[in-house]
Amino acid sequence: MPDVVFSVDQTKSMRDQAVPGHNRWHPDIPEAVRVKPGDTFRMECREWTDGQIGNNDSANDVRDVDLSHAHMLSGPVYVEGAEPGDLLIVDILDLGPIPQQDSGPVAGQGWGYTGVFAKENAGGFLTDYYPDAAKAIWDFSGTEVTSRHLPGVRYTGITHPGLFGTAPSERLLARWNAREQALIDTNPTRVPELGLPPLPENTLAGTATGELATRIGAEGARTVPPRENGGNHDIKNFTRGSRVFYPVYVEGAKFSGGDLHFSQGDGEITFCGAIEMGGYIDFHVDLIKGGMETYGVTTNPIYMPGRSEPRYSEFLTFIGISVEDETDTNLYLDATLAYKRACLNAVEYLKKFGYSGELAYLLLGSAPIEGRISGVVDIPNACASLYLPTAIFDFDIRPSSSGPSYADRGSCALSS
Ligand code: ZN
């Protein structure tokens, strides 16, 4: 096992760790640990809400989740010799739930959860159709999961980190805050909100105290969106064996992350659509000096997926186009709407087998489904497709002349 350079006692909040992590992006969050290019090390991670969600049959905790605490990140890791303009090479060697802890109250202790966020609290991709909070608890068995809330389903997870990235420079942070505020200003009262501006309340700034901590709270960018530094990509293919090249914007790169997922479908459509957990992740780091300019990689990470992922070879694929069915309105090459329609089409199909809309939504968020942008030139309709692996069901999900095998498929956890 590699040296643990960032450790987490899972019985405590991230705020009460010997060296706490952080929940905002800011260049001045003090380094938590120092490593060298060529080093291999382990980081332990809290589940992203810092333990707000329980292993129970009510979604009230998802409904009431306080996003000002999120995401609870481990780090920053200072990489010696890293300078602005370099590319930080990050190899994901291994990751998983909290080791040697198969039961307990914290997600990652043998279990994880998927949540549908309420429309008033950030919502989800289908929030106009499913505005209320919902939750499914998943039990881990080796590489597989099952859920008491989702009978008839068992699948192999595609384990990955939802969120890792480097610290922004002061200038880059200012750009983020300005452009995101400009978007929010176009409709400041929208539900769900268009973006999340800096929020001093519940800011955790690592080991910073006093004036510095106050400034980080006032300026620090929220961790929900992905940005130039990486951040909350929620790319399910960041599996073991992946190599990510992150732009470096500050001395030491200040690499941080967390939000480990046991599994996730493309799009993470319920917002909290992965199977969320705390756990560990092992890295190897190196540098390409001046790599941002050399490779033209200045506003985004690039990466090479690992070769470890579930082997599903048969899919039932749902297609969506950029038409709002309810109003018969065409949107011009809108890939987001097309993917939304593909998801809704899959939900309607799954209802014929006895799943509620919420259960189908939770399943599409968490299972290793493939989402693809299939066509964006065939005016006026964009075309997206969603590939549902047929082998994750213990009954035949394929269409046939004998009709769907309807059964009582239970209920997910709902809010009261
Ligand atoms: Zn997550």
C-alpha cells in the first residue's frame, strides 16, 4: 500500500481532521502535504457531503442536504517543481470504498447512495418531471452492487473519482467568479439556480485561519461545476489505470479532490446520480514541464481512460431528439434536450416493467450506461443516445412479442 499522505478518520467531519481538507477552489488554500514528481501515494476521501446522507429509507436527508458544505475535498497536494504552464500527469493507480470497513454509518462503509435532488435544492437533469427528492441505497459486494430499493438489478460498478483538479490562479478564479455571476444575473431568482456564487457560510479553507480564511470564503469558487482546472467532471471513465493531464496554474499545482463514486451513468443525471461513497485513491504523479503550451492544452485537462471497466456487450439503446414533445417545439441542434429526451424515453420504457419513474431515474443515474452525442448537424434536430446494458437486469428487458415482464418493483426512499 502506498504511503497515506492525506488521511481521514471517517468517524469525524472533514472539519475535525488532524489536517482538514477544503470545500472551495482558491489559490491560497495552504498545502496539506508535499510530494515529488515520480511519487506514488494514497489519499483518503470523505463522501462529498461530509456525511449528511444516511443508510435509511427516507429521502429527507437528500431533500435537506446543505450544499454549502460540498464538496469535501482532500488536499491540496503540493507537487515540488510544478510551475504555471506545466502539465501535471496524474495516474489513477487504484481506488475503492473505505478499506476494511464493511459496515457503519458513513457512505463507503460497505454501502453507497444515489440521490435525486429536489427542484428547490439544485434539482437534476429531469427536475421538471421529477421535482421531489428520492434516494436509493446500494450494498457493495466486491465489485458488484445491489439495492433493496431497486429489485431486479445487479451490476458491476465503474469506480472513479467524480472530482479532482489543480488550484486556479488568482486571475483564473476572478474570471470564473465574473462569468458565473453574469450568468446568474440573467435570472437571479430561477429555481433551480443558474449557478452557485462564492459563499462564506460553511467554507472550509484547509488549515487557513483568520483573515486568509475569511478571504477564501469570500472569493473561493464553489466546487459543483467542472472548469479549466478539472474539478467536478463526473466522467465515469476515470477508472483505475487512467492517466489525466491537468493544467498547472499555481506553484506546486495544488492538486485536490474527492467525491469518489462506486458507479455512475454518463451524465450523472439525478445530480447526485452516482453511487456516492468515501474511500481511498492511489496516485502516481509526474510533470511535463511547459506542457500546456507544448500541447496546446491551456483551458482543459486531457486524459487517457484506463482499461478496467465492466464488460457489458449488449445494450438496449434509447434515442432522443431536440424536440419538446409536450409542446411540439423544435430546438435547434440542442444536444442537451436530445439527451434529456433519450433519458425520458428510457424511463417510460422501464415503467412498463413495473419501475416507478423515480426508480428508473435513479437507475439511469447510477448504472454504467453509455450516453452519446450521436448527431449535431442534421438540422434542426440534434440526436443523442443512451445505451442501457441489458445484463444488469435479472429478467429480460428486451422488447419481444410476448410483452414486458411486469412485476412489483418496490419503491425508492422518498421524502415525507
Ligand atoms: Zn459525486
